[in-house]
Amino acid sequence: EAFRLAPDGNGVVYVLRRVRRGDYESHLWTRSTSGGRPRQLTRGRVRDGGPEVSPDGRHVAFVRSPVGDDDAVGQAWILPLDGGEPWRLTTLKHGVASVHWSPRGDRLAVVAGAGDPRFIVGEEVKARTPLARRITRLDFRDDESGHIDRRSHLWRVAFRTGAQPRQLTHGDFDVLHPAWSPDGRRIAFDADRGSDANITPRTQIWWVGTDGTR
């Protein structure tokens, strides 16, 4: 499904998806670019995806979702590539879509859901079907992920256990394809911030400072 080369080009981390017990499971694997046997990195009743190798090649960040819980959301996890168990970096309420290392490897940018529900009528209660949805735009649903009730925004989180993510972007738009500046002080991203974005899409490149300034 996805893969990333190690910074030195000597290895690749990739996602392998299989059907087990009637559900899709996906795990991270690695293999040398010169050949040899692949090595499985993650296991369990999970869907692991979106791997990103750290600049020093020692860790891989990825997004993990549990299998069998339709209401669970993906979170950012970290795995040491020289051995050890993966550990969870984020516990964001609305889940994480992707992870992106800073040039120094001391922070990560994550794209995650934020803001109030866009279409839900009545009180939002976890694990319960909403009373109704009032659809006002064409971009209310995705064939893979289902209803798009929240916008995807950019967050910054330090590379350490217990770190608290900070939201960097706000508004009625989705953040796509974030990329760090070489000095790590800014993050560029794609977004369509037009009022008719769902009818006439027109993405533009924006940037935000890692301290939240623009």
C-alpha cells in the first residue's frame, strides 16, 4: 500500500495488507534494497499505514488503527528500527491521518481531524448514530473513510512520550501534503480555501510557522 526508503537508501519500509478472519489487517515490513529476506516489523489485529522513516534512520512513524472497532480512530505511533516495541505518540480525539518528520527529527507534523462537526444534527455521542445529518456540500463523504464530519488540520508534536500536540491551522478547509522547510521553522501545505471548493476545486500552497504564526 505504501513505502518509504531509509535516508541512506539501504532499506525500505513498506505496508503489507492481508485478509485475516474476515477483516483487513496491515503491518509494516522492511527489506534491504540490495535483496535478502524481508522482516516483519509490526503485528497484531491492527491496520498500520503511512510509514515515515526518521531523518537519522533509527525510527519509523506510522498511523495505527485497531481492527474490529468501527468507532476507533487512527493514532500516530513510533517504532524503533533497531528493535523494541512500538509506542503511541498521540491520543488525539478525532484521530490522525498522516505523520511527517521535521528535518532534525525532534518533532513531527501530523494531519488530524479538528473542529466542530460539519453536518451532524443534534448532540454528537460516541458509538451512536447521529440523529440526522444536514448535507450542504458535495464533499460530505469519502468512499474509503465514510462520512467526513470534520476538517483535517495541521498539528505539531514533539518526538517524546507524553508530548501534547499543538494545532497550527484552523478554518473551513482541509490540509493536504505538508512539507517542512529545511530549517524546520515553517510547514508548507496544500489547501483549497475558496467558498466554492467543493464545486470548483482550486488548491493553493500555503505555509504556517511551527509556532503558529503565518
